[in-house]
Amino acid sequence: MKLGIAHAVSILGVEGHGVRIEVALLRGLPAFTIVGLPDAAVSESRERIRAAFAAAGISFPTARVTVNLSPADTPKSGTGFDLGIAVAIISAMSSWRVSENITWIGELGLDGSVRQVRGILPAALWAARRPDAHLVVPYGSRGEATLAQVHVSALWHLSQVAQDAGVDCAGVPERPEIDATGTLPAPLIPDLEDVRGQEEARRALEIAAAGGHHLLMTGSAGIGKSMLVGCLPGILPPLTTAEAVEVATIASAAGDFAGALSRIPPMSTPHHTASAIALIGGGTNPRPGAISRSHRGVLYLDELPEFPRSVLQALRQPMEEGYIDIHRAKHSVRFPSKFQLIGSANPCRCGMFYEDSLQCTCSPRERRDYFRRIGGPMLDRFDLNIVLHRLSRAQLASPSIGEPSRLVAERVYGAQERMVSRLESSGWTKNSEASPAWLRDNTVLPDRADDLINNVLVTGQLSMRSVAKILRVAWTLADLAGRESPAEEDIHEAFALRSRGVSHV
């Protein structure tokens, strides 16, 4: 028996896990078997590897080839094991011994080319935690792998492996013209100066951006809700390097890596027909959903009441915890999902109730049932709840333009700096993350504001969660105004912005 060994990485959720690839060449009729809980994509690598060997001019061993992916009781998925299996086969059929420090990841084409796969960055981050690690990736993924600060080599054809092993093969094809570093075009983000009127909505958007608060906007169709949300990335603080790597890791695990780090917070806008798995993640081999792809950014749900109730209720836990656990029979994964939820909704199914109740075709019961689809517990998790109205003739005729995003962003950045300096010792960066205990110990309320809070609690108008959210928003208002702590006016404004939607349910 001849034995060859190589190492690869399995992506489970958004984390890499080491896999030892063992290849045994046994006597008997020629066969090619892969064991170790491979999925269909891994099992099909047999045909890709045979064809790649032939294209590279490498003689495939005439023996019983048994491939074991260890640990054998962990499911393996994806096409990234192709290169590692091919390397282990070449090692078994020659005297070449592969270093234990080298990790191989890549898909083989039928022409012998080494192709890109999803999960390169999580694999590189896993490899970077090992001493003297060396990662071998497809040539087009070199830039992605180097983000993990690990020693990287890049291949574009299987013949390169055969030459290093001293195995007879055809010549190495010319290196392909691929941008291995990757560039990102500057995104086109609408500017707030293009938004006419809607001062209250602009104010709420600025507060939401500064403190990372969840925002619900209700208004008639075509009133400008989606346009306002489109301006949000332009006023959000840029991601730090560590946060950008987190976002890129999730995108890589989902197969959506754009080629380079982006400092712009991500924004996901799933359609209201999206399933629960599409939104929160999952599947047989769990992949990140929209909430994880919005990690450190914005999740925008347009026409919120049109989403299935079960889908919306699935958001409740990650909105509070900042992560989602996906449990399956054989394994569990945790996806980060520290997103900022922005929802928009019409006041009723026809959308006319706020502007012209006489033209509204919905009955009182239909209007009530429309918002009940969101559910009280879900509505309770929005920090800000505002109503938008159509512009008056005077506002439409006014030549003045709105404040540009640049000036709003400056205030938001300043507020963020004050938040970070106050909260970083507790491990938070935004007011929306502050715990109830921290709020209780650090918020000194003026007497009248304290009476207001106590009254709404005693009468049951708001829950304890709602009060905590009001205090978080009040801290953000104080940060935007440059105050050391919330004033009475901050409490009243936070309360007003919070209570606009209570009458919907």
C-alpha cells in the first residue's frame, strides 16, 4: 500500500476547520472511492480529478484509490477539496512528501486549471492561526487570502504541482490574465440633499445612523421611504479594518466576496417573498442569510407587513443578540448578525389611509389586521417609529434643497467618536448595544423625565425593553448635540420618536 497525505480546509458556517486528506493506493481492480461524509460536490471530484490528470499529462494510478477526509464523522461540502485530493494522490504515487504546514484549497477544471471557490478568506483566517502556516490557493484568490496575513502561494494549473513533485507531466500553461488583487468600483450612493422636505424623517435617519438604532418608517406609497434609506450608507461611519474583515469573511463564505475589503457598511434588501432560510441563513450545509450579509451594516425590509409573519418573528432573537444559531442534526453553526434593521410600510394595503381616508378602500379591520401581521413583539424592537406625509404645495415649490449627506455624516462621525470613548471599556461601539444594567447605572434622569418613564411603565403603555430603547436613543441625541449626558429634551424627543407607531396595533 502506498499512502499520500495533504491538508485542506472545510468551511462550516463562516469558520474554517482543518481536514486531513489521506489517499491509499491499494492492489486490486482500479477504483476511486471517497469516504468521510462527502456531499455530492465532493464525491463528483473523482471525475474532475481524473480529467484534470489527463489534461495535465499525469498518469493516473492503476490501483484502488481510497480517499479519506478526516475527521470522518464531520460532513464535507463544496469543491475546494479537489486540489488537496489531487496533491495527496500525486504524493502517494511518488516519493514526494507534502509538508504538514501546507494547506491546499481549490477546484480543478477538466482542463487541469485551478479555479476559485467560496470560503477562501475563512480558510486563510484558520490557517493564519497555525504556526508557520502556508496556504496554496487558486491564482485568482491570492488577494483574498493575503487579507488574513498568512503566507500564500497561488496556482493556476495542476501541472505546477506535478513539476514540484518531480512527476512527468505536460508543460505548464501560460498564467491567465486575472486580477488577483481585486478592485472595487466606487458605489453610487444617493445624497440627502436630493430629498425634498421630510425633516422629521431625515432627523430620524441621522439618529439611527449615529446610534445604530432600528427604524420603522410608515407612509403612503411613493412618498420617499426607499429613497431615504438609499441615502443611509452615505452617512454611516466607515468600517474599521477588523470590521471590514468580518464582513468580507461572511461574504466569502456565502460566495459573494467582491475582491477587496470595503469600508462601506453592507446593505441587504431582500424581497418580501424571501423565505426564513434566505433571511436568517441555513440549509443542509448552512450558509449565511441576509441578516448575516448585513452584519455591521443595514438590513432594509421594504413593505414590512407583506413579509410572512413566521419570517419576521425569526428576526427577534438576532435583533437583540447580534448573532443567529443554526442547529442541524449533525452540527450547529453560529452566524454573526449585528445588523441595523430599517423597515418601511404603507399605512394599509391600498396605501391611501394617511393621505386621503375617503379614497382608502380598506376597512378599519383590514387596516388593523395589516399591521398586526408584523406583531407587537416585533414592533417593540424598533427604537424609532415615524410617520411620513406627502409634501405640501409650499414645500414642493420651495427652491431650497436639503442638507447634504456630507454635513450629516460629520455630525454622525462626531457622535460615534463620543460613543466609542464612553463605551469601549464595556466592549461596545454604539449606544444601541448598551445593556440595561449600564443604562441604569449611568443615566441620570431629570425629575420630570423620570416621572414620565415611571408613568408609562406603571400604566403598561411601554415595556421595559421599550424604556431601555428610549434611553439608548436619548444618549444618541445627547451625543449628536455634544452633551455629556441626556437632557430632559432628549428624553422627550426619544419618547416621541418611539411612540409614533403604538396606535397601529
